[in-house]
Amino acid sequence: MTNPIRVLHFADIHIGMENYGRPDPQTGLSSRVLDFLHRMDEMIAYAGEHEVDLVIFAGDAFKTRNPNPTYQREFAHRIRDLSQLAPTVLLVGNHDLPPTQMKASSIEIYDTLRVPNVIVASDYELKVVETRRGPVAVGSAPYPFRSRLAELDGDRTAGLTIAETDERLAASLEVLLDDLAKEADKHAMPRLLTGHFTVSGARWGSERSIMLGRDIQVQRSVLADSRWDYVALGHIHKHQSLNEQPPVVYSGSMERIDFGEEGDPKGFCWVELARGSTRWSFVPLPARVFVTLDANLETAANPTEQVLHLIARHDLREAIVRLRLDFTAETQARFDESIVREQLKHAGVAQIAGIQKRVQEPTRARLGGSPEGMTQPELLERYLLSKEVPEERRDQLLELAQKIFEGSLQENELG
């Protein structure tokens, strides 16, 4: 490969995610917001050390479409740093779109101010970007506005089902993508397409929980097109490669959002772009660790001690941790949550996400029918079970209650 062009491909920053965070006393920002910013800083340092030629951000800068000024400032600092290294393309994702079509997107300001070396890609178009190692034809495919696709289709979706409408809009999007490939094919230079959408067959991460709008899907075959040398995708948080040549790649997000991404590697893509022979690699980043600890304590003689031993077997320093514990009513009564929380703090966890206690419902709790059809003892038993009263105490109360119901309770039994 002769003088490949070094491309940084990343996406889905989502600055503003504060799940499981706490205020940082030095900056006033959420500790989780700082996690996302630190990942950007680490990526920028790598790009500088490896002499990046072109930066591709494949969309979704912020959590919301109306980010607060502090988040905008922090993102701007880092875009400035990237643009000083190489031309930087910012693709508009669904979280960057304005609430209404007439308003500005959250990243449009870079285009308005003509920020040097920053290109805002808000339309389906091809641009030739000059880099230190030669020009690159960059096609951009921002998150598809359903209304715009409908216009391209001649607004012929009236009376169609949702599935039929989505199929017609997807066909319109594929026409746009094919037009971009035709335009790229006029150039002998390396060609790169960046898009922010869902590709059929891609594996989802946790982005569904924060998704804005309903997706139009693109068939993988539309992107696995030899007229491109690399397809840089954003929108899906799980890093994955969908095609070998040309590479069709979701860089994934750079920081974990929640426990749905507990085991997912986080990072960015480093691309050596060349006509017909592109190579790339995934560069992992030290994202915040999420850890789930599961324990079945239904037969535990000392459930608290058993959970303490479980904690001791794991390195939980600076991790976000949740516990999922299975009990019976009896073993839960012997469990001391305060001791467990203290042990987690001693282990250096960044945040206790929660201690979920799942209590096995005894057979007697499975009383069928509606409350209206239950006897007084049955109603009382259901109430005591819902309050997780220990079995021994529950039996005593039910025995006393039965005597009350029968009118046979002696006065000395109330003591």
C-alpha cells in the first residue's frame, strides 16, 4: 500500500448522558459526562501521535437535540483540537437533528462560523477533502429525515401501512446512496462514505433506549459496493464490521451508557484508506467498567457473608456495580444490606447502581382468584407475604388471627 491516508472514524459521543453519575466537585459536571469527555481526549491523543490525515465523526454529538451550553463548549474544545490535526467531517445524526425541520442542528454552528478545517455534513452530497497525504472523496449520508424521503418519493405514502411506508422510504434512501456512489466513481482517489442509519442485520446495543424517532433500514448489499473504499457508520453503539471489502464498519460508541453494554468493547476505528485495498483496526478505550454480581441466596445460612465473599472475588475499583440477589422471605430477613453497601464502598466502586432483591414467592403466596373471593385468613396471609414477614412470625400471626375470626381468642394470648 502506497501512502495510505490515515483516517480516524468515531461516532455516538452522546455528551450529556448522566446515568449512574455524581457531581464532580472540580468541574461541576456529572462524573459520567466526564467519562465521555475523557474518552474523546484519549482518542485525540492517539490521533495526534499517529499523524491522522482525516477525521470522520459519524454523528450524535449530544444526548439531546437541545444540549446545554456547557456541553456544547466541551465538545467544541475537542473539535477544535481535532481540526488542528486534520480536516474534520461532522455528520448530522438523529440526536443532532433539530426538533423541527426549520431549526438549526446542534452542530450547524461550525458551518455558520466557517470554523477552519471543519466540515458539517448535513446533506447527501460528495465532497473532495484535501489531506496531507492526498485528496479523499467523502460521501455523506446524514440521518434520513422521513419527511425528506417522502418528498423524494413524491409524497406517495398516503394510505399505506407503516410497513409499506417504511419500505418505500427505504427505497428512496437507497436511491440517494446509489447516486453518491455514482458520483464517487468519477474520482480515481480513495473514496469514503459516512452514514448515520441502521443497516439491516446489524446487532443493536443500548441505543434503542435513547433512540429518537423510527428508523429506516438500509440493506447491507447497498453499502458493500466496490465504488467505496470504506464505509464509516454511526448510530448503532455496538462496534461491528458488516463487510470485509470494502469495509462497512460501525465504530460503536466510545463509552458505556448502561448495563446493556456491560460486556461491549468501546473505542474508535483507525483506517488506512487506499483505493481498493483499505485496512482498518479497532482501537479500544478504557471505558467505565460496568459489573453485575448475581447470587442465589435462597438456601444461604448467612446470606450477608455470602455476598461479601462474592464482592471480594472481583476487582470493583472505579466500577459501576449492581447486585441481583435471589432470596426466600426467610433468607432475606437475615440479609443486612447496610453491611454490603459498606463493603462495596470499601472495594472502591464508583457508583452502586442498585441492589435488586428478588424474593421467591412461597407456594402459599400463589393464591388464585380475585381478592373478592378470598376468605379473611387468605387475605391476611397475602398481606403478610406482601410485607415479607418471616415465616415463623407469619404463622404466629395467622394462628392468632384465626382465633379472632372464630371468636375463641383468650385475653392472655394477646400478651
